Amino acid sequence: MAAMSLAAAVLSVTTAQTLSPDEVRLASRPYFPKPAIRIDSQLVQLEVVVRDPRGRPVCGLTKDDFAVRDSGRNRDLSAFSEDVSTPTASNSPQPASPAPPPGATPAPVPQVRPSRGPPNARWIALLFDDINTAPGDLARAQIAARRFIREAVGRGDRMAIFTTSGARTLEFTGGATSILAAVNTVRSHPRSSPGGLLPCPRITAYEAYQIMNGDSNLVKAKVEETCHCAGHPSCEVSSMTPDLFSAPASTARGGDLGGAGSLSALANSIREQAEATWEQTRLVSQTTLAAIQASLDQLREAPGTRMLLFASSGFLSGQLDAEKDAIIDEAIRAGVVISSLDAKGLYAETPGPPINESMEMSELPTSSAILQVESLGDRLDSVDSAMARFAESTGGQLFRDNNDLDFGFRQLGLVPACAYLMGFPPAQDGEYHKVKVELRRKTRDFLLARPGYFAAKKSSAPQPAAADTIDTEALGAGEKADLQVTSSETPGKAASGGGELTIRTHLALQNVPFGTQKDRRTQKLAFVAVLYGPEGRFVTGKEAVMELSLKPESYARFLKTGITGMMSLEAPPGAYRLRIVVQEAVDGKISATSKDVRIPQA
């Protein structure tokens, strides 16, 4: 959403001369500043939700209530804030407080903390994992999602429908009919067979992952399974030494299927099959993670509370920790809560392949059956691990081991009443660091926080991203004058009938650096205007971007005249603080000013 295009731009260049179409590109979108804790790229960012034993969020804690350990070492927090959510109409109603008895002193009215965003409805992206979820599981998730949509959209939320395969998506809308129609078109699009590449031996994705990680007992069980498939149940597998199954054989001697040479070659072929199976699985998992990232990209520009609800039967994500960590960082920066619903529900299975798979043997060898039963719990945890990690790292929840998917969607659709945003400087060793957040005082409360992060190797300190600096200045109140910027404001009446403020911002170019590409002078300018209410509450904002690729004569002209841009902000009549931020992209120079303005009654 919020795709930038010339047709939607409200920023205009005022000059008497005509420019070529390729010299200036204009674009605009709604703007919503993100809290500074989320935008410092030099911090390990944590979003922590504390819940009591009944699952209710615990608010009002301070920095001193938390202890943070990075790979076992205590770390001091360099950033901390409490992020409090304003309930919307779509949240579950709370019971009314009972009236005090006659003569009793009324209870004090609780103070409302600043909200994490404007008091509007939620923006919810429903992401269906149609490449990892079995048709039956997906159908049950769709039924529950439809009930959730009828309940939520009727109360003002906006939703979008996405799939991991990229098929049949719907951009954000408040129309329940179109949302329900999009959900109805979602179908399962598996990219791999649950039983792996071959029916004998049957090596599932999880088993392939375990074999790739050196599970010699599993290789041995698969050798025995192959012997049964081939009609040689008497293979002397039990008499073989462990090293036969722990490493690829350098040579394979001939002989009967029961001979050491053939078993060694068979073990080697099983490892090769496992490697091919895992490579296929890894590609599917990367596609799934890319779809989650794409959904975040759509959500990050939403002007209110942002939620990603991910419905999936789970997927293996081992060896993809860097990709998962990047998604967590992006979600925290964008203020997106990721919650996941395990579409499997309360899961149980019997040993052996599903009834709809072809079978090469009437029953599994004992060793294979035992390993399959023993590994069930670990396998279910493995396929859910990415969903759990996203939820605990962004303040969301993982709904699993429960067949009541209706309740699951309602539970996941609730925004935490409060979360704690923390940050500390990262290590610079290129390693994965485990993070543990604890409460200093002993309670029965429990915490949800990201379990770790990947540390970049030590290098020259990168400059803050342009968007990070704009957000920091847009949230601030101080003056900054790296650029020569003047502005004027004109109140008026919007086409919708409400109030409107038209802002003219003039930028002198004498001290603005430009890049050079062939005979063109290049620069990218960002203009941001934000209105804050009397109590500092965000009201509305807009960001416009101008990309310049000027011919020599146009560049010379603009050096004399400067550039003037215009933006219009709609808001009810009243008094506001207007914050204007302008930044150039070559050196990152910035201007930030504030002034009091008023929109009169129309």
C-alpha cells in the first residue's frame, strides 16, 4: 500500500520554465513517525511483553525492573520506553466498572498514557501459508478467518489478504465483502511432497534436516528401511559399526545387500537423498520468509496499529537464522506485531506415512517406528519455531495445540495493552548471540522477547539511514538548520468539507550537495510535515519525495530560484504544532523547524 506515484504526489515544483519528464520525479504518501527506540540501527532492539499468570499484560514497569543478558553477560540498556496501546473499537469490550456504594469515595480515574499511534482502527495483514499448509488445515483456518473478518471489519479495521505463494492477494480495504471473497479463493499450493523425494526410503524434510546435522541413528534406520523395501529384511544392519552411518564412505565395495560395502554405499546414497530433500525444503522456507518480509513492507506505511496474522501449519527454518533476524528487526522498526496461528491445531499421528501416500512396505521396521514416535515432539517444535520466534520477538502470540481456531483468531487480534521497547549496543564479532530478558524481582509473570540476534563484524560505523534521521527529527522539538528552508502556511477548507492546512516550503540550493551521473546533477529530497495536538499527540502527517536528475541548464536555474514544494494536511479546526523536516540524500543534511498554527472553523 501507499505506493508512491506522480499522480498521487502533492509536492510540486514551482518554476516558470518547463522541465523534461525525466528530470524530476515526485511522490507522496501518508507519514507516521516511529518511536526512536525502533529506528536506531546501532542498537539491538527488543520489544518485550510481560504477562501475568492469566495472560494479561503487565504495565507500569521501569528500566530498573529488567535485567538483560547477551550470551550470558549482563548488558546495560541504553534505550528504554513503555509503549502503550490505545484500545480501538475493534478490541474486545471491557466490562463496566461497578458503581461505588452510596457514600463511598469514587475511585480515581486512571491516567491515560500516550498511545503508540493515532486513535484509529487496526491495519491487519492476514498471511495464509498456502505452500506449507495441508488443504484440510488451510480450509479450517479459512473458516475461522471468515468469522474473524465479519467481526473485525464491521468495527472499522482495514485488512489485506496475502499468501506465501503470491497467488490471489488483496490490498488493504475496509470492505468485508471483498475481503471474504479473497479468503475464499485461497488454495493450497504445495511446493514439495511431505514424504520427500522417494517412497523408499521415505525421508521427510525434518528427517533430512536431522541427517544433514549428523544424526547417525536416523541414517541407520533409513538403511534398514531400504532393506525392507527391497525385500531383504535380514540385512545385518545391527552388526555394523557406528562410523558406517556417521560419515560418507570413500569407497563402496561390491557384494550382497547385507555386506558392509553395500551398506556403506547405501548409507552414502541416503545422505545424498537427504541433502537433496533439505535443499528443496530450504528453498521453500526461503520463499515463505520472503512472503513474510513482503507483507511487512506493505504494513510499514499503515497510519495506525499494525498487525500481521500468519496462518500456517509450520515450516522448517533451520540454517535460516539470519533471514529470521532481519524480519524481526524490520518488524520492530516498523512497529508491526507478528502473531501466528498453527493451523494443525491439536496434532497427533501414528507412525508411518499418511494414508494418501503410496507405501513400499506393509509396515515400518521397528527402528524407524521408534524414531518417528520419539521425534514427533521435536519435529512439531521445529516447524513452529520460526512462528514462535516472530511472535515472542515482536510482542505477538503463537496460538497452537488448540483446535478452536475461531478463538485463536480472536486472541491473536488483540493488541497488547503495553510493551517495553529496549535497546543496547550490539557486539561486533559476526556471531549469533543469545539474549535473555528477566525481571529482577521474582514473580510468576512471564516475558516474551526475541531470543537472540546476529552481530555484524566490526567495521567503520555506518551512517544512520535517512528515514531514521527523519523520524528522529519529526518526533523532536528542537531546531536544525543544515539546509536553508523557509515555510508559510495557509488554512482552508478541504474537498471533504473539513479543515485543511496548505504548507509551502522553499529550499535554497546553494549549500545542497548534488551527485553527478554523466551530464546530470542528481539529488533526492524528502519533505515531511506533521501536525501534533496540544498534548503532543500525533494527528496527521505527510511525506513527499522529489528525485532530481537535472540537466546543466535546469541545475543552474534552480541554483538561482531554489525549489518550492506544497503539501496539504487535513485536520479538524483547532490549534496545532506543525513540524517540518527536509532532508537531502547525498550528505544527509537536514532542516527541522516547529511553529504553532491554527485551523479555523470553515
